[in-house]
Amino acid sequence: MKKDMLFLFFVFVLYVGVRLIPFVYTFNNTSRFFLVDSYEYSLLGVNIAQHGYYTPHGGEPGLRRSPGYPLYLAAVYRFFGTNPAIALFLQIVLSGFIPLLLYMNAGLLFSPRVARIASALSVIEPVSIIYANILLSETIFVLVLLLSTYFFIKSMKQRSTSALVLAALMTGTGAYFRPVILYLPFAYAFTYIAVSWLPFRTRITHAAGIILLTGLVVAPWMVRNYIVDRYRGFCSIQDVNLYYYRAAGVISDIEGLPLKTVQDRLKAAVPAGLSLANKYQFMRDKAADVILHHPFAYGKVIIKGSINMLLAPERYAVFKLAGIPPRFLGVMWQGHSIHEALRMILSDPFIVSSVVIYQLAFTIITGLLMLIGVLVVSGEGYIRELLTLLFIIAYFVVVSAGPEAEPRFRLPVLPYMLILAAVAVAALFTSVASKHYKKRIQ
């Protein structure tokens, strides 16, 4: 890594510089980098900074959002005043560490060349450029996730107990930014047992340790939730998504009704007068009942959600950043044929359509490179490394894919997909260089 310090410095500068271009264009109109969830995060940050309580409205306790990102905003608001532009600027600067951490992950798995290519590819990845300029938790979450996976891989390859502890600490910390990571320790545990470089007894110890230690990190917030409202869980947004999207998606598929119609019906079915904790428990129980009784329909929902998450371009946020009144479409492919979606793209203002087309092109190219990378890695015998990456990718696809899936939900898997794409690029460079060398000899 020492030899690449100058390279990494330039990557850091380029990564931040590219993401500052939309920021410079929008910073004098902060409404441009607010999406629906941004308002709640910002309001929580204001209430923490100004009043010292964690509640969105001053009455009911805050159970819906995990506290990591609101605390980040509160710290910025406390020092610089309630200025979302400063919070966003600092977020963009922090995002510059993403390619550095990506380099560390790729270098630990494969080689410095693959690491350099992966970090360079991340500079021009379009979805991360867009969401670095939106007041949402995803950017900082990806930083913490990359630290988590780095220490997790290190704990396997170098048989390091300290790395195991740090992996658990980073995983638990990630849950405070996005609870989608909460069950990742179980995927880690499975990976330890199934494909680890560790002796079998150590595999079992590490598997149990990662689950227990991560649980200890998230336990304080769960205890807080139980104290303030007897809520048994980490974050109620999971119950909301399970009820209004996953279960609603299953019913929509079975009955052939629009998702919005089903959601309205489910909203009316929630009994009045329940406490927050009881309301979320009701949602969780009803959603689980629907899903368990219709596993095949739920499988279809997950597959559709996976396609949307991995392939759909971000469009609504581009409208917002461009300062153009958005024509809300939701997820690009959801409810529309590819032909209809493309026709809508081409009818958009030039700045929006060009960014969306760039996203589609980047997604197609990196997807093909990723498939080639899988073949290259398999052929060269890096089976454990490949399976480790695929398990991480599969985890986030499964837990994030549903009717609620948006392009931003693929931000956690993009670094690991870029690593596999970088393997393919490195192999192509090696092949071309080898042919050129043979011609020169001849």
C-alpha cells in the first residue's frame, strides 16, 4: 500500500472532486438535496442539537430511524448551525475514503493491481455520485460497511482475533446508520464455517463470536427502545417496510391489484389507539403471516425487487439535483415495460436523460465485467475469495430487495461488484500486454 500512496491521494481528490460538481451547482438551494427520508433525518438532527431529545415531532419517541445519521447531523448543526449544506459538504469529503477502503478490501482478497482498478472505477460510479449529494445515510453507511468487511476478511485470512472484534464493532456501528446490516453477522458466521481459511474449531468460535459481539454493540439502542416505549426491536422502519411493502407486494401479486391500493387497505387495517410499540408489533405479525403463507409469491416479489435494485437507474433524485420539477416514476422498471421506461427517459430534460443513460451504460458494462471476473477468479482458483464476495452481495440483495427497493439500495453491494469487475479489467490488461510482448519478441 505504501507504494500506492500517491495514487490513492489522487483517487481521493478525484472522488471528492467529481462529487463536488453537483454540490457546487445545488448548495445555494438546499431543497435540491432533500428526498422524502432526508426531512426526517434532518428534523431528528435539529431536535438533538437544539433540544437534546430523539423524537421527530416532540411527542412520540423516535423509533422509526436508527440514530447514527441523525447524530451526525446533530453534531454538524451544533457546531455550524442548522446548515444542511455544510453537513452535505462534509459527507462528500468523508466519501473520499470509500475508494481507499475499497482498495484495502480488494488488495486483501486479490492483488494491488485489482485494488487500484477497483478504486479507480469507483470514482466514476454514477449512483454513488448522485447519493453523495443527497442528505441520506447511505454514503457514511458504505464507509462503515467497507471497514466491517475488511476486518472480517482479515480475521479469516490472517487468523486475527483483534480483526474479528473490529469487524463486529464496525458491523454494529453500521446498524446505527442503516439497520439493513443487522443480520450480516449471520452471513459472516456462515462464511466462517463454509469457506474460511481457519481451522474448524476456530471457525465455530469466530462464527459465535461475531454474532455475540455485534449483538453487544446494538444492544444499548434496543434497551433504550424498550425503556421509552416497550418496543422490542432495533428500528421500526423494518416493520414498516415488511408490512407496507413486502406483505403488500405479496397481496398485490396474488390479487392483481396496484401496490398503492393494497397499501391503503393495509393502512386502514391497523387498529386505532395502539401505542407505537404495539402498532409496529401488529405490522410485524401480520406481515410475517402473509409472507409465511405465500412463500412462492414472496419469492416473486424478491426476484422483482432484486432486478429493480441492481439494474434500475436513479431518476427522481436527478430531477431534484437539477432543480427541475420531478415527474415521479418510482422505481424505473416497476409497473412499466422496458420500452415504456426508455420512452420516458428519452422524453426527459437532457440533463436528466443523459445522467440516466450514463447509469444504464455503466451498469451494463460493469455487470458484464463482473461476470467475466467471476470466471477469471474461478479459473485461477480463488474460490474462497469469490464465495466471500458473493455471500456479501447475496446478503444485501436478499434483505434489500422488495417493492421498496430503490437504486440507492445497491450502494452497499457496488464496491464488491466493482472488485469483481476490476479482476476482469486486470485480466484483460494482462492478456493485451502479453500479446504485445510476444509481437515485440517476434
